[in-house]
Amino acid sequence: MVEIGEIPDELVRAQIGFNGAEGRAFIDGLPARAAAFLERWRLRRTGPVMHGMTALVLPVERADGSAAVLKLVAVDEESAGEPVALRAWGGGGSVLLLEHDAETGTLLLERLDAGRDLAGLARRDARAAVAVIGELLARLTPVAAPAGLRGLGEVAAGLLAGVPKALARLADERDRRLLRYCAAAVAEVAGEPGDRLLHWDLHYGNVLAGGREPWLAIDPKPLAGDPGFELLPAMVNNFRVEDVLWRFDLLTEAAALDRGRARAWTLGRVLQNCLWDVESGERRLDGSQLAVAELLIKG
């Protein structure tokens, strides 16, 4: 069972702040939902709650004694494809999906070590951490995207459509120039968006230590598209300007990507982040995003 008092304030604020009444209903329904799935899947709770911005996670033990986690999700456009992606990967580089309830989006997943994500390795050895991301991309992105997932072509079209309004809101000519360049790079490749299964959010916090394998990806927000769209999170984790180009080189080599297409789609990811910032009220672009764009343009 989960008590309302156990639900972390950060999750409550995020759900109500982003989703209003629907978010409040999700929070209010968590105790009953947890109880229902603990019973349905014959689970015994074994530890304190964990959470992200869209899910409450309970460490549990299955009837056979194996460890797992029960993930109670507020399903949105980005997370709706998670079970589809996890089934397609079948544990090859990703956490294993054990059970899924289509009506609520509830997941039962292989238990990984939540206390050991890739950020810990990165603090000791940034190159080793980026290499792990590259190895995971080399395993995840060769898989063809199952039918029905969001497509990068649709995402790219939406990005290009949002550029004129963003340009009008930006206060600095350098920012406007770089936004135009990123948009032009995306326009060149948008007609061939790709059909691989993308994680989309493969940063250090979404790679956990496992028992079955040393490192496994969690929490995909899957897309069907070009693997070049996957690189930016690992390029800006613990951001340092001097790391940008060697990280890009390492990732593209590990995943055997065409550098020109990877460069264009990475600029597309920069464009996506910049448009989000402008939509939230920013009139200047984030310095790390600008630095990545400038270095890739020059390099």
C-alpha cells in the first residue's frame, strides 16, 4: 500500500503544475492504484518510494522471490511508447519489461541499482561515461521502430514551424543567427527522418547499474527516427566546452553514424531545446546550447 503522505512533494508539484486537475487526479489515485497492482501481480513491497516527474516507483518482490519495481505512470505523449520500446529491445541494452497494463500504463520492470547511475562514473571518468552511452546507442538504435510510435519527421516539421515566432522573440542577433543555422540544418535532412527506435532521453540519470549487465537504459521516451537525434544529452551532461567535439566524435564512432547527418540532427536537438526555452519566456538562448551549435558548425 502507498499512503498519500509518502508521495513526494516534488512529484505532486510537477503533476499539478503541468497537468492541473488531471495531475491532481493522478496523485489522488496513486494509493488505490498501487494496492490494486500489488495484488494483481502478486507483489510484496520491499522499500521506500522513488519517483520522477511523471511516475511513482515502488521496489517490490515477485511471488518467485525475484526483485522488481512497480512503476505507476501518468502517461503522456512522450512516455506512451515506453512499453513498446522496451518490448522491442527485449533487455538488450535496456531494462526488462516484466508486465504492462495497457489501460493505466502501469509497468513492472526489472530491478536495477537506483543508487548507481552513470553520473557517478562520469564524475570519475567523463570519457568512460560517454563511452557507455555510445555502447548503449550501438545496441539500441539498430532496432527498427515498431509501428505507431511518434516519428522524427513530425517532430522536425513542428520545430521548423516554430522558428519564425521564436526569432521574433529573441533579443540577440547571435542567438537569431544560430537558430536560423540550426533550422537550415534540420531542413536539409527532414525529408529522411529515419526509422530506427530512439530512446530520445539517454542522459546519465537514465542509465543505471544492473546485475544482468553492467549498465542499462531506463525511461525511454521513444521516437522513430535517425540515431543522430540521440547524441545531445550525452554531449551536455556535466557540460564543458572543451568536451563537445571529442564527445561527438566518440558517440558517432561508437554507434557507426554518418557524421554529417549526426551533426544536422544534433543541431536539430539544439533547436528543439532552444524553442522550448523561448516558449517558456526566455529571450536569450542557453549558453551550453549555443556553444554546441557553434562548435559543430565550425567543426
